[in-house]
Amino acid sequence: MNDALRGELLSAIREGRSRAYYVEENGTCLGFIALRAESFELSDSIDRERYALSARNVPGVLLELIAVDERAQGRGLGRWLVLAAVELARRGAELMGVRFLVLDSLPPRVPFYERLGFERTKYQPDGKTVFMALDLLE
């Protein structure tokens, strides 16, 4: 992770905008996720008709960041971290009405997220990333 991204993440955590969860082995961080609450405008990001939603905005959780140390790649840690994010988001859905877990994926990683239940959304902001969502009620 570059210094600018690290600084932004640390600021977000200190200010209460994000929560980070990590996996450690022998004092070394092998991977982490950062989650934050987000409101998504249906006309822009989530297909309102597909999910039969009447509200204009819907609450969700953004998987803001996921990282796995190069030395820990290939051990299933990324999958485990995403499934942990799904579980944390589902707890939020049970407690306070969160509908989606969303993320921006790099195009080569899309099949990985699709295997875990995420779907491409109607809205795609740019060609650099793919906006994806997981319905927490399904």
C-alpha cells in the first residue's frame, strides 16, 4: 500500500468513517479489509427494478479496501477476507437495515468476486474499475 493510501485509511479510521480488520501471523500483517457505511443512489449504482426497491437511496457497506501481502498470496486469504466482509455486512443488515455490500474491482479480479456472489451493477463509473454488489438479503 502506498503512503498516500495508508494516510487516507488511517485518517478514515481515526475519524470513524471506516473500520479495518486484519489478519496477522507472527506479528506481521498478512492482509486486511476496510469497510464503511455508504448510501447508494439507485438510479446511479444499483438496479432498482432488479431488486424491487422503492426508495431512491439504499444503505450499504462499501468494501473500501482489501489487500493481501505478496508473501501470503495463493493461500486463500483474499477469499477469507472477502467472506469476513460479507459476514460483517450481514450483521449490519440484521442490526440496522443494510442491503448491499459493494466494491470497485479491478477488471482482472471480477471473476474472483463473481465466484463469491458479487454481480456487476448497471452503473459503471469508468473503465478502470468494475462496480459490483452483493445483495445481503439473498
